[in-house]
Amino acid sequence: MKYIQGDVRWGIIGCGDVCEVKSGPAFSKVPNSTLVAVMRRDAVKVKDYADRHKVSTYYTDAQQLIDDPAINAIYIATPPAQHEEYAIKAIAAGKPVYIEKPLALNADSCMRIGEASEKAAIPASGAYYRRALPLFNTVKSLLAENKIGKVKLVNISTLQAVDAKIITRTTDNWRVIPSLSGGGYFHDLSPHQLDLMYWFFGKPLEVHGRSMNQDKRNEAPDVTSLEAVFPNDILFRGVWSFNVHDSAVTEMCEIIGDQGTIKFSFFTGAKLIIKTSEETETMEFINPPNIQFHMIEKVVKYFRGEGENPCSIEDALVSMKMIDSTVS
């Protein structure tokens, strides 16, 4: 791989809502990392972002940002429909890329990004940042220690009302336009969840999915189910619904072993509950103010040749294929 020598100087393509707190500020807080320029098509909004975040350079054209010699790495935070185009252009310019989830519209698009990165020997990483958060690292450690014995079953239940609070809202609501997002809210939330299932348990051996548009409020499915078999005969079952009554709202993962259970939420808190025959233990975690900080820190080290890739394109492809199984 062609690693960066010296500091990582970032440019952001798509400085929208996700860049306000979750990611954008972290690029200048991480050691050996600076946010140099941002891009958004809306001239008023990109100038406003640059002014508020004290970024000296801004563009309304992505290619101009890619060509800027002051930038040596690019964060792509546009809707998924544009990820492949911008990633491949950045790679062609010799600049490593950090790409928001879902990594692309579908698995084929994801593979093309991976192929471009490999052929050019330019680093590329996915922004599946929950891999770097303390809660999920603790879950991974507990599983490695066999804290709950042999894992038998994993259940994910993501049931949300139509105005779900855990979903980022934008004025154009591109998340429910399949041509831009790949699907609906399932495509927005499940990449983090399914990536962690792969990170915990390995590549699934079987995957069966289904999506429905029950309420037909827009083009996107509002109900999805997914069943998979992971190595060691672990059965996974997930349900995502974005049209339930307020009384049914829940967001939980339960990992069931032959000696106990582990429960946690992906999006609504940072609490871990471990139950065994001996005790019930609750662990509370504090996420960093900029929730992608730890992941960006790992990506910077990788881009500088100082660490492993925290989420490769090949990694992202696993959950992308699982998501594709739900598309009819």
C-alpha cells in the first residue's frame, strides 16, 4: 500500500448532518490529522459549515476538492449513490478514502471500490465506527472469553415508529429514496448492526432476507427480516420495522449462550447487561463527543502505515451482501 508520509490532511465530500458532530470535528482532534477543506454542492451551506468549523477552504465541486494538492486523504459522506464515483476518483488521484456506511448502493458497487483500491495500492476504509467504541469492544472480549458459554442464538429487534428518533432527518429525506440510499431506513441503520455481527462471529454461512413496503408512505421498504447462520452453528434472526406504534418501539440485541446472555443497544444508549447463573452485571459506557473519534484515530494510523485497516472494503462487503439478500 502507498501510505501517507507525514500528517493526514483531510478533505470532506458531502459536509452534511453526519459531519456536524459525529465525524467532522474529529478530523482535527486526532493526532497527525487536520481537516483542510470541505465540499457541498450548496454554496451557502458549504460556506456556513466552513465558517462555523473554521475550515479555510471549501468547494461546491467534488473534483476540485479531489484535485486540491493540499489534501492527501478524503472522507466521503454523501448519500451512498455517490460513494463509488467519488471513491474511485479519489483513488485514481492517489488519495486514500474513508467512506461512510453503507459503503455503497450494493455489493457490486462495493466490490468495484475494493478492486480500485487494491489495483492502485491506495488505502480505503469503511466508517463502521462502532468497531472502535468501548461497549462493542467489550462485547467482543466477553465473547472471546466465553463469558456466556457457547453462543446459540442472536436476536436483533429494531422496531421504530414512523417518526423514529434514532434516524437522522434531512429536508430531502434521501434515506427513503432507494436510488440514493439503496433502500430505506434499514439500509441506513443495519450496516452498523450487521457489520458487528460479522466482527463478532465471522462470515455468515447462510443468509436469507426479505423486505416489504407495508404502509407505502414512500418508495422504500419499511419492514425487513433477516436470518443467517454464522460459524459454530450460531443462528441469527433480525427484524427491522419503521411503522410500529409507540408502545412497540424497541432497539435491542440479545446474544444467547448456553451459560448466559448479553444485551445491548446499538443506537439508544451505551449500556451492557450480562446475565449468567451467578450474577446479573450492568456496565455503563461513555461515548466520545464526536462518536467517530476512535475510528478516525485508527484510520489515520492505517493511512500512515502505523496500524491495521480497522474496516477494510472486504469487511464492508460482508454486511453489504447480507443487506442485498433483502432486496427483491
